[in-house]
Amino acid sequence: MRVHELAKKAGVSSKVLQDKLKDMGIKVKSHMSVLDEKTMALILAKPKATPSVAKAKASARAKAHPKPKAKAKAHPKPSAAKAKPKPAPAPATPSAALAKPAAPTTPAPEPKPAPKPAPALKPATPPPAPPKPAPPPPKEIVLKSMLVGELAKKLQISVVELIKKLIQMNVMATINQYVSEDTIRTVCKEYGFNVKKPGEEKTEIRTGKIQEEGLVPRPPVVTVMGHVDHGKTSLLDAIRKTHVAEKEIGAITQHIGAYKIKLGKGEVVFLDTPGHAAFTAMRARGASVTDIIVLVVAADDGIMPQTVEAIDHARAAKVPIVVVINKIDRPNARAARVKQELMKYELTPEELGGKTICAEVSAVKKIGIENLLEMLLLEAELLELKANPSKPAKGIIIEAKMDKKRGAVATVLVQEGTLNAGDVFVAGLSSGKIRAMTDERGKGLSSAPPSTPVEILGFPKVPYAGDSFEVVSNEKAAQEIILERRRQFETKPRPVTLGNLYEQIKAGAKELKLIIKADVRGSVDALSSSLQNLGDAKVGIRIIHKVTGDINESDVILASASQAIIIGFNVGKEDGASELAEKEGVDIRSYQVIYNALNDIKNAMSGLLEPVYKDVFTGRAEVRQIFTLPNERQIAGCYVVKGKILRGAKTRIMRGREKVFEGKINSLKRFKNDARDVQEGYECGIGIEGFKTFREGDLIEVFVSEEVNA
């Protein structure tokens, strides 16, 4: 055992023990020196012997001098009371006998009052009992990934001791290595520390009365959505009384813009989006951006596919919708028809007995604009939107780009607190310091209150739209937050798939969200109604988007943001949808028979779904020469043009664009030797089971089966 360990066991400091060892003639260099068993036994024996001798001497002294102490303290009454309990333990009988003859002569009445103080003493002794030493406040550590040295400092122990403890737990780590959360929990328990989850200490402040007192009304954030060319930007242009639309290429919005409009009764912040994908992408990253969605519908076109998408995206985000029927100045405008169509999507206008606000406007002729703004302010008033401007600022990255002259630039929507020039901030997984702030008109700002969009310089790299933006006290705090976000990103929950649906249900999932895409409207309605009937009391089925057409990237983004599964019926996938789905972990299921879709959903909910396999391409070889064996079996002399060829893998033989055979490689050779695989750029001989009609120029594509959505 080392000196410091033995000192701890003996209850003395390492220095005291080292001095003691020197006195005993045992040489030790430091507290890390190792002692043998004999020395340990000797040291541990001595401390135990010495206290017993000391106790014996102390008790002997106490017995020898009980009276002098009593006599010295006899004149004050309280001390006399203290002296009375001492005679009770009868070891001092001779001295008591000597004291009694003198006492009975004069203080005969003293025995009578004696019983009175005795009861008075009993209540006097309890008061000291209540003021027990207050227990020390519980030691707490916020649970997050941290270095060994940092953890030792928080535990108030040496790094050496902590490393030793970790070794005992079979965790090998140095002072500059990170420790996992599970290890931190175990170590904290050993040293009597409570573990707090990150953010617990912040929530106490956020939900406290101090913050409630600091809340003030803030402007609403409004997102404008709708079908292409229905007048979204023209509407905003009419509101701002500027000419943004004319500057856009082809009058179609090419970027995300954020603008604060000052009105007579308040302010409104407008977000002009280039499409629903951007809005949903921000929501997929956990960004709650908008308070109200303005759905623009052209009076002459009516409800269009992108209008339906906008409705479903707004519903999935649980954001109130205000419908703007635009282009009412056109001859073929039919606002009444649009209102009737809205009822099909559960948006019943107020004049028809519903709760949806509908405003009829003409963005070009600026008709009905004031009425729309009044309705938006009324809706915002009902939402009771408030924020605390005295807090450190928090917000969302609306858009970001790399400017050749200024570097990384981002538009930030401040949601809480006040943002000031010079603040240190964290955005996503990077940090920086605000060098300059401007509003949407390019005017320099020194501060920005809640619900203010600002363009910021000071980013080390271009952040992502939807990244959270947060002001911190210093750069060290920024690095700690980035470290915690990286840890959370690594441990984020898996996306919902049919393969893991049963596990999600067991973990507490109460709802399965679906997106349905089919070839015709009848199939959409039949499939959606049949799927909804599969829900039960434990798990409900919610269809967040259903429309005709191929599966596109917007569907995948919506599924990713909403943790939904895409069900395709007799439809294909647009370019990029499959790649994006694989990247985002979105489960896409395609069917030609409705029964199969229903059966899969039913089995997934009960944990009986069979695993699905897909073919993963590994390589391609070109046939350059054909060899016929005596048993009429053919071997193709090939050159591997891509990837690698695996023995036993599935193959597909392509002749031009035509698939002529599917089979399995049963023979793979390099020259005369059998090979397990052959890499790109090498020649090989390939034999395929059941195929004897190779031609020069044939392409042999090789695949392996992998389980998906497990």
C-alpha cells in the first residue's frame, strides 16, 4: 500500500505518517512510496495502541480528580447542577462519605430544595439537543462529459486518487481524457455527490417568479407560406411599401428574408420563405421559429398541391393559420370557392361558423392590407406573446451565407433577451463574438430586443438554418456548451421506423405519424382511412400529410421534422429523395397492394414485422473473354471496373440496358487460385450458378443483402 493510502486508513495526514516513519527508521521518498505488509501492520498497530493508553490515562485522571473539579465549580448554581449528575455513578464513595457528615448539620433544608432543581435541570438539558449541527448542504455535480482533471476538481479530490478509482472500475483514463456519464454517476455516488441533469439549474431560474415579473409583450413572428406564384412576396412587399419582389429573379423569392414592420398598434416580424422545405428544415433542427402562419391562396387558382403541403406543415408544427385570399382584383377571382375548398382541410372560415381568420386582399392594388394587419395583431393578442428582454439573448439562425468581403454572415431572429454588439455567442457547434449588427435595411444596431431579426458578423464559419443561437458569459462557457451539444448530438434518439416501432411503443410512444403519397386521390383516401382504423387505445395513428404524386425531398424533410414514416402507394421517388431519406434516417415504404401496407403497419405495432432486406451494390465487372469447361460450364474472364467482386454474392447480368439473368457467384478465381474477393482494377474468372450463355461486353453487377430499418 502507498503511504498516502495508509495515512488515509490510519486517519492521519500523509506528512504526519512520513514523519512517524522517519522516527521509526523507515525511509520513504514521498507519499507515493510503497510500504510492505510488516510496516503496514506496525503502523496500524501503533495508532490503535496509543489511543487506548491515552484513554486509560485520561480515565485514571478523571477518577483521581473528580472532586477538585466539582469544588472549583461548586459556587455557581449551574455548575452545582452539573456536579450532581457526577456523584450518580458511585465510584467516588469514600469522598462522598466524607462530604455527608458536614452537610447534615447545617444545610438540613438543602435536601428538600434539591429535588426541585433536579426536575428543572431535565428541561434545561433538552434545549441544547435541538440545535444539532446542521447537515452540510448536499454536494451536486451537473451531469455532462468532462475531463478527468475537471471531475477531480469538482469532487475535491486529487487527480491521482480519481485515476486510481477509475482503474478499480476498469476505466483507463488520463488527466486530459473525457469520462462518460455512467462513469461520472458511479464516481459521484462513491464520493457522496448528487448528480444533476444539464439544464436543471437553469430551469429553476427560467420558471421562477423573477423571470415572470420581467416578462413584457413582444411582437409576433409571422411566416408567409403558400403555393408558388400565389403572391407571397408581393403581399409582403405591399405591407412594407417597398419593391422587394421586383428585385427578385423572375419575381420568385430566392432567399429567406426577415423583416420587422412597424404599425400604428404595434410591430410584426415577417419571415418570407422560399418554400416549405426551409421552414420544415428549421423545425427538424428543433427550431420553434414562428407564432402565426399566413397561408396565401390565389383567388383565381384556389387550393393547389403546395397549399396542401403548407397546411400540413403548419399543422405538424402546431402553429395557428391565418388565410389570406390574394388576387381578388382579378376577373376570374372566386374567393367564396376558396373558402369552400378550405373546409375540406378543416379550415372553416369565421363567416361560415369556423375559427379560421380569412382576409381578402389584393397585394398589387394594396386592397385589404390594413384589415389583414389588424387581424394579425388581434391573433397575436390572443396568443399573449411575451419575453424577458433583460436576459442574455437567445434566438434562431434564419439564414446564413459566406460573403466574399465580410466572411460568414447570418440572419438571427432574437427570441429572448437583448442582443448587444460585442456579445460572445454559441451557434450550433461553433462560437464567436459579435463584430457588427444590422437590421434588414442595412442600418447598424447596438442592441436588438426580442422578436428582432438582425444580420450578424462574427461567425467563424457559416452556421446552418435552424441552429440555436445563445449569448454566453465568456469563451470558456461557450466551449462547454459546444461540448455538451456534441454529446447530445451523438446520443440523439433514433428516428422512428417500422422496424423499431415496437421498441418505441414499449418505450412510451403513443402515436405513429404517417405521410401518405399515392398515384390517385381515391387511393390516398382509401389508404388513409384504412390505416387510421388500425389505431387503438394504446397507440394512435395520425396522418400528417396525404397527397398524390411521387415522394419528394419536401416529404422527407417533413417526415424528419415530425418523426413520421412515409407510405408510398404506386408512386416513385424524385431525385434526391432517397439520398436525403438515408441521410436523415427516414423510413420510406413502397407498396402496390393496400393489404400489404396495412399488414406491415399492424405487424410493426405488435412487434411481428419481419425484417426487410435491400440489395447493396458492391462492384461491377466487364466480361472480356469466355471459357467453356468440359462439363459445359462457362467461366467469364472479367475485368473489375468498379468496387469489388465477392464470392457467394448475388449478381445481376446486364446486356446493354436489359437484365438477362440473376443468380449467385459460385466460383471466383485469380489465375488458378480461388479468391474470396477481387478488387477494382484486377482481372478474375467468374462462374455464376445456372448461367451458361455469357457474351463479351456483358456487365456483372454484384450485390449483398443488408437488413434495413432494424
